Amino acid sequence: MTDMLTLYGAPGSGAVAVEAALTLLGLPYRLVEGATWVEPQARERVAPVNAMRQLPTLVFPNGEVMTESAAILIDLADRHPGWRLAPTIDDPSRRQFLRWMVFVSSAIYSLHWIKPDVTRIGAEPTQRDAVVHAVHERIAFCWQHMDSQLTPGRYLLGDTLTVLDLYVNVVSRFGPWRPRFEQEAPKMAHVMAQVDSDPRLQPLWERRFAE
């Protein structure tokens, strides 16, 4: 077990995108389960390696810690170029790959941090429903914007699956959920249907998004 990656994750979390990448790469890992947004015990389990108490957190065999889902996905893809899960530095699509990986992280995924505790942005607990609605509307707008900027092939950046496809597949399952995503981002939704049915990943999606 000492030469194995350790991933702190939970069903229905952003860590599932990392699980998908590890699955495609065939890398063994130990999974430490716990929904940190609802379970105090889960927050305490991850605290020794990530003071932010957030998922995903990936610990390498040498003890090095990596956080931030987009960074983890890019790093895994770049470390295993033979699998072509990210455009190489000299690939014309590399800039757009980096652009959209960071966009999903900063403009969309980060907004979900507000929802469990709206007092984080100075709102009153009684305002939670209105705040969550506003967050979902902003996310829907961001998906629409991204969709308008992309010309997908079989996958988001062409005919090769990348970790961007994995990332969008997972984050598009969060609020305002897939039906709204399909409405706002029909081109990307068509790609996600392909990723949903990928036989290498379908068992993972069914297991980790069972609800």
C-alpha cells in the first residue's frame, strides 16, 4: 500500500473526475471515503493532509499532496502522455484545453462551495433558497457561454477524449443538474452522452452517481 496513490473522495463529488482519470490510466489507488460537505468526521479525516478539508485531495506515495481538481487532472494527464488525456504543449488545442479546464474550475465548480453554507458570502441562512437559485442561474449561464465557444467533435476538443471531458461530465451532474445543462449546452450535452456510455467508465458513473 505504500506505493499507492491515496484519494480522498466521495460519491457525487468532484473527486469522481479524478477517479475516472485514474481508471482510464489504470493506476491503483486507495480511496478514503467521506462527504466533507455534510460529514464532520470526513472533514477531520482529510484535515491532516488538506487544511481546507475539501475534496478531491490526492496524496502521492512520497507523501506529496495535491489539491484542486483541475490541477490534479492536468497533472495526471501530463504525466502519462501516452494515453493522450491532454493535448501536448505543442498541440494547437492546448491553449483552449487549459482555458476551459480553468473556466470549469473557477467559473462553475467553485460556486458550489457557497451552497452548503450561504453565510460564507454574508447571506443569512433564511436566504439560502434565493442564493442557491442565483448560483444555479449563474452556472447555467456559464455552461451556455462555454457551449457557444466550442466546436466539439466526438469529444469537446475534437476526436480524442481528454480530462476536460471527464471534468465536464462530473461537474455537469451538479446543480442545476443535467436537464438544465442539456438545455443550455446542447453541443456539450451530446458529447457527455458519449462519455456517459463509455464502457471503461460507465460502471464508475453508475456506482458513484447512483442517486
